[in-house]
Amino acid sequence: MAARLFHALKDESQSLRFVVQEATISLASAYKGAPLAVLQDLEILLLKNSQVV
């Protein structure tokens, strides 16, 4: 789910990006207390998507 949201942040029109961004922020609570392996995968995803130019 997180990967799809990050992909949408890159590809959606400006008018939809705000909605996708809010959904991405809301998803953060779903990962609270997640196993270490899941958090590590999420960290990699965050780092990969924060480097997009």
C-alpha cells in the first residue's frame, strides 16, 4: 500500500497529490508497532522516494 501511495505522489496530477499525500500521512499510524523487518522495508521505500528529482 505504501509503495502505491508513493508511486501516486510522483505520477498524479497536482490536484490529486494533496489527497494522496494525506492518505500517505494517515498510513503512518498503520505502521506503528510493526515488526522490525516491515519498518526496515518502509525505511528503504522512504529513502528511495525522497531522492526522486
